[in-house]
Amino acid sequence: MKKIILLVALFPLLVSCGSSKSNDYQLTKNYIPDNPALYRTIVKQDSIFFDAYNHCDTKFEVYADFYTEDIEFYHDQGGLSHSKKDILEGTQKHICGKVTRALVPGSIEVYPIKEYGAVEIGLHSFSNTTNPPDEPKKVSRFTIFWKQINGKWKIAKVVSLH
């Protein structure tokens, strides 16, 4: 009897382990923003920030101004950085004129964080001029914690996963 109960209890786990995981990244398939105005605001901020990132050779000050002084940047390959100066220097050295980011259309989710700001979750890919132009782009997940400070939206935390 104990074996039957154990099998019944483990059946959902066994079924889920045996099914293949989809790689179509349907992150926002059923997403509807709780706060459409906040959603539009954060999507606009994302667009402005990454336009400055993609053109940081000419828009570096705009890019740099988005980060809070106490930024926390968690990168699965690069580790944790909590130095705005280091992040900006790394961007100038490794990104400007070399790397561009493309948002996966329709992938952004935005959730309000009471008395703080918002969290943005989405998918994007990067192109590097040092890679072959026909190299397939890898889609990766990101999370950005946006903090509203004196009416301006600032990036306080980033989680970047590849």
C-alpha cells in the first residue's frame, strides 16, 4: 500500500521530468499588465536605456545616468558587480561600438513594487561585431529592478542570465 501511495504522490513529478522543455521562450504568453500605465512607462524606459547602450559611443552620459549609485549587477557569467564605476568602465571597454542589444518583441513583463518602483522581466539577444554576422543569436533572460527617485526611473538591480 505504501508503494502505491508513493507512486501516486510521485507521478506528477515523474511526468514533468519526462516531458521535453520547450525552447520557444513564451514568457509573456498569458501576461496582462496589472498596471498598463506603469507597463508603458517601463517599456519606454527600457527603450531609452538600451538605445543609449546600443549607441554608448555617442550617448554614454544618458546610459550612465540610468544607474543608481548603489547598483547591483548580477551576471551569470561575470558574477556580481556593485560598482557603478566598474560597470561604466567595462561598458566603455567591452560594449561601446562592439555590442548591441535587441529586445525580443512582446517579451516584457512589468510588476509594481510598492513604495519602490517596478521589476521588469524579459528576453533579449546581443550582437557582437567580433562574431560572424550570420552567427545565431542566443536569447537570454533579464530582470531589471527600476527604482523611482525624485520622479526619475533609475536602474537599481540587474540580473542578466545567458
